Amino acid sequence: MAFKVFGTQPTGQRLERITKSENYKYGSFQNLAETLMDFSPGVAFDTMKQRMNNIDKAPKKPIPTIKTDLQALNTDTPSVVWFGHSSYIVKVNGLTILVDPVFGNYASPIPGVVGSYAHTHKYGLADMPELIDVLLITHDHYDHLDYGTVSKLKGKVKNVVTGLGVGAHFEYWGFNPAIIHELDWWESIQLDNGLTFTAAPGRHFSGRSLKRNQSLWSGFALDTSTHKLYLGGDSGYGSHFAKIGERFGGFDLAILECGQYNINWHAIHMMPEETVQASLDLKSKVLLPVHWGKFTLSVHPWYESVTRALEAAPKLNATVVTPQIGEPLTLGNPHTNKIWWQY
């Protein structure tokens, strides 16, 4: 665990602040609701067998993508460009917010384990704008916080916004502590151009080593003064989504995980139909499903999650958008869904 990629545990003032959090009990952060996961050897073996037998676990051909000049992208209303899995950029008020960037080949500290789909690297570090005003990290799992990516972005990042404890990794990796902003659930910070970020509860876990839940997992409400976006992290379904919707009065867009689910870890990853329901609980006008399209972390076909979400949307009277990787989604502009994963 001495390798840099694993990060480090919070100490000193960071740990002191963590221990004062009402979400930290019995030596670790806790979910608001009981959250059980079955990662027993029998389940692990069965999952491995299902994954090996899944003929659609990854795309058979290169995924069609759109190349957008992110530096030139500038709109009056928020625009989002998704890079696959949970990595995307939000451009708003002339600022750039980069969320959970993973531009390496693996969602794992071990090369060769959990590799990305072939030809999903149309976007990389060289495509990022010269200045990242906010680097937002929802939690410290490897498919959301990639050491190789963030270490190379270090000179471009003006602010890091994340949950309690996650900042320890960034300081260990050489980031200036002054730019690292750690939030407990329901805490807010206002940054440039009136952007306000508020950390909100999720139902998940954290950890990059054997010791879990020493840092906080969160979704983030973003208030731009003209629009409200919900930038969700990994989460099982729960009553916290309705509470967030009530507190913020709804959102123009919710970006929520939709993929890598399994009945054995249902409490920490929503089923696609629950993702659609969660967007309604948040009182969001539009749902953008992410957490798919780049890595296979479960046993379902790689495209199944978005297909199920689209099937659920009309039944629940929800609006779901499915832009291609690299296709700008601008709030207020018409968007025509393409079933681009069928190619």
C-alpha cells in the first residue's frame, strides 16, 4: 500500500474534522440507511462466472464518439460533455468544472484489471481546457479518482471540491492544501462567478485500500445563480434523493449513475429504473444517466442500463437524455436522443 496510487488516510486536522462529523461513527463514515453488501467468496465466484459468460460485456466495435473543442465551448447556459463512465465537463458562467476524470486505461490500481473499452480514449488530458476552475471528485474509488489523471492535471486545477477526507489523497499527491475544499453532507462553498457547491448524502462506501469508509462519498448540488444541477456520485436508491429535492426545490438537470448494478450490491448501486425514479425524487427536469460506456464492473450487458432507463422513462413521465461521448448537451437547447449504442 506504499505506492502513490493508493493515496493515504486522513491525519491531523483533517482527521480531527472528520471525527467531529455526525456522519462519522464507530471509526468510519456511515450511510443514513442500513446498507448491506454481499461480497462473499461464493458471490465473487458467481459474479466472475457470469461476467465470463456475458457475450455483451463490452462493445464489439469502436464506440461512435463526437470530438468537441472543449476550450472553445462557451454557452450562455450550462453545457455538459460526457467522456464515458462518470467523467464529464460542465461549462457554465465562463468556468470549467471537471467531474471524476478517469483518462487512464484501467479503473484499478493494478494494470490489466478493469480495463477500459477499446477506442474509448478519444478524449484525454491533452483535450482538457488550460484551466480547470473546479475539479469535483464525488468519492475516492478508482473509477472516479484516478491518480494518473489528477496528478497530471495538477498544474491546471484552481480548486478541488470533494467530500471529507478525500483531500488527504490530493495533499499526498502534491496538491496545494489551500485549493482543496472538503465538504460534509449539507455543507456549501461559494466559488468564482457565484457558483455554489453543496455536498449531499449518497448511499455507498469509500476506500482505496483494505480500510473502508475513512472518507466521505457524496453527490453535489450546483447552483449557478441561474440554473441548478445535481452532480450525483455512486449511490443506492433511498429516501435521501427526495430530501435533496425538497431542500433545493428541484434541478434543471440531474446527472446520476446508471450502470454496474447487481442484486448482490443493490444497496450501493441503483437499478436503472431506480435511477429514473431518483431523478423524479430530486424534482429534476432532465436526467443524464452516466456510470456506463467505458468500463465493465458488473455482469449485465454494457448497454443494458441505458436501455432500461429509456424504457422506464415514459412509464414514470420522466425525461432522459442520452448524448454520445463528446456530444455537448446544452440546457434549454433541443436534444434528439440517438440509440447510438446500437451500431
